[in-house]
Amino acid sequence: MQQTLTLGQNFIWFLNFWLSFFTSPMNLVFMFFSMIIGIVFGVLPGLSATVAIALFASITYSLDLNTALVILLGIYIGAIFGGSVSAITINIPGTGSAAATCLDGHPLAMRGEVRNANMLARSASVIGTLFGVLIFVFFTPLVTRLALQFTSPEFFWLAIFGILICGSISKSDVPVKGWVSGLIGLLLALVGQDDIYGWNRLCFGNHYLMSGIPFVPMTIAFFGLPQLVRTLKAAKMKEVPPVVNTAPNISLWPILKRNILSILRWGLIGVGIGAVPGVGENIAAWVAYDDAKRNSPEKEKFGTGVYEGVMAPETANNAAIGGAIIPLISLGIPGSPPAAMLMGAITMHGIKVGPLLSIEQPTIIPLVGAIIVWGTIFLFICGVLVTKPMVKLLRVPQKVLCPVIAVLCVIGTFACENNPFHLILVLICGIAGYIFDKMQFSPAALILGVILGNLADSQLRRALFISDGNLWSLVNRPISFIFFACCIWSILKQFGVFDRLFRRSGNADK
């Protein structure tokens, strides 16, 4: 029986995989073009890393796992960076994770520093991605060893906690909406055959639903189409003047040297938040921006064009990539919506993510780490090559660009499995996604609920079956009780009385 690799073995395999790219020119070619595709998807408003991975997952089905990971991770990394280009240039974030970059990135561009702002965003993205992969390679084996101690109750409470914490963070002003989204996702996950007995549930006689609600059409509908509508509305409301580079190029090294400790802190924020199930890059960027503002001696200048205001969110949202993949590999629970799509693509290749993955595929962690490092190198190269053409592309009117993107999303959905039912599903889910967006319900919590629904359902039933229906068996182990307590805490903390009580207790301890 194979066993998980030690830290030393992980590092040796990591170097081996990284060096093997020099003898695999096709992998370098795939990485180059996938990075460009990812940047394009990140730049164009209405698209995102989630949509990009969803569309290209089916293309990688006929390829081997290594090549598929090269393509999908390249797209993932490129898309997260690409959102900063449109955020800086036209003040419209190409991805949700670049929204915080608009606050200082566009003011820099408007005063003639568009090149400097893009260079800072690119450099911060490279640093953040490298930081994230470093944490991923060295800490995932430790998390995996802990996960091997999990039984059915632990997985059940972990799934519930992931949905609760995702709802609380993604909609901190109205957490109940996030929880409702997650519960709706749980209900949608029950459609199709159950994992234990194989009975059809909630199919209503439709044989297309026997395998469950397809993930790709639903993801594109809930993430892509509402964003397109928002972009079209924003384009009608205001005309963004073109930016021109007039300022001299800045020296990058003094800025990095001055902010080295802050960069490390933003990287830790990105990895930590990225590892929380379903939260991902968007929240990481905002938390890092808030941290940069709170710890700056010139807080009042944030929002007027501060270099740190660009570096903080771009460092954190790229570091979140490594953080989001940690629970994906070790627990089988993705840390962000793009990581969820990556999970679906890996599953298509017959690989079941989770604690046993590091035993069945012991080199998966160093392989993913080596691919991300190469992706970081290509991110810098492709970022330099693609940024200027992308700025010209963004000058195309949004009322022309968005309908074209919408058509491409629908075509990509149909091409995924050549199933006309998916087109009907995209229409239905697209309408639902627009309503969700207008009512400020979290699509991330819903998607996470769909992902974790089967896990929560099957593990709960399995635990009760083993214990002859004894509910105490769900909390009578230390780890399961800790997750249960975390679930209760995440709920109670949202109520004013309990939140004030927690704060008062914390102040008393100080």
C-alpha cells in the first residue's frame, strides 16, 4: 500500500516535476496559451476564473491528468491576475477578486500611471502566487494526515461548517441570505441518484437529472450571466474616459523592500481566507485592502491612488489560489468557486479528491506545486505581453462586448456535453441567478452547497446507519465536537446579543 510522502520527499518530487518541464516543451506551450486564455477571461468583464475553468474542463477530458492540470491551473492563475487590468484601466473589475483593486488602481491610471499600476499589480500577483504555493506544498501533507483521522460525523459537520462560514463571510451584512443560499444549494445537490442506495430523488421523471444537476451550466448561469447584466448597466450609467500613460516608470525594488512585512502579512491573509471553504479570492482581496489601509500612516490617501492599495488585494487574491487548493486536495472540499470547478475537472479524470488522494496519488501535491510555480513564471511573461493588447480590447463598447461574451458562454455550455437540456438549464438558472443577484443572495454559498450537499447527506446517513440512529454519535468524538461547536458559534455570533457577549468576554480577557 502506498503512503503519503514526507516533507523532504515532497520537496524532491517538486524539484523533479519542475525540472521535467524543460524536457516537456508541449507542457510549456500549453501553459503559455492557457495563461493567455486565463488573462483574457479575467480581463473581459462578465467572465471569471470560475467560468473559464468551467468552459475548458471538458476540453481536458481527453488529455492525461498532468496536461489537464497544466491547462486548468494556468487558466486559474491567469484569470485571477487578469481582472486587475480592466479594474485599473476602465474601473470595471474583470473578476470579483479585482474589485478592491479599482479603488486605487484606477485613480493611478487617471493621473497617468497606468503602466506603473499594472506593473505593481503584476508583481504583487507573482509574489502572492509564489507565497501561496509555498504554503500549499509544505502544509497540505500536515492537513492530509489530520484528515485521515476523520470519520463520517467529522465530514458531515465540516460540510455544514463550510456552508455556514461561507454564508457569513460572503454576506456579512445579511448572513441569513448566505445561509439560505447554501441551504438551497444543499437541496439542489439532492437531485439525482443518492450515493448509498442509488434511488432517484427529485428527478420528476426527467432522465437528464438522474446524474444530478450538471455543475458547469449552473456555474456559468449563476456567476457569468448576472455579471454580464451588471456590466451592461454600468456601461449605460457612465462613460469611462480613456487613460494615457504620462508618468515616468517607477523603481519597483524600493517599494517592495519598504513593504516586505506587509506583503508577507497580505500573503498570509490570502492563504488563510482562501483555505476557508467557499470564500476564496474575493474576500481575501478586500480583507487585505482593509489591512493595508488600517496599518498605513496615510490612511486618508487610500482611494486616491496609493501603490499599497493595488499591491495588497493583488497579493492576497493570488495567494488565495494556493490556500483554496489545500482543502481541495486534503479534504475534498474546495476553498473557492474556481477551485470547485477544478475539483470537477479532476473528478472527470477518475480522480477522487480527499484524504486518500495523497495515498492513491502520492505525488499529486508536488506536481500541483511545480505547475503553479511554472504558472507564476508564465504569469509575469504573459502579463507583459498581453496587457497592452488587452487595454485596446477594453476600448470596445461594453454593449457590443457583453452580448458576444454571453453567446460564447451559452455555446461553451452546450459544447461541454452536447446536451440540449443544458441550454434549458442555463436559461432557468440564469434567471434565478439574476434574481439572486438583485436580492443580494450569495451565489458562492449556493455553489458550495451543491458541492457539499452530497457529502453532508451521505456522511450523515452513513453515521446514523452505523450507530443505529444514535444522534450522540455525531458529536461524541473530539474532532466532530469541535466542528459542531464551530457551527454553533458561527450561527450565534451573527445575533447581536451573542456577538456583544463574545466581544465583552474578549475584552475582559485582555
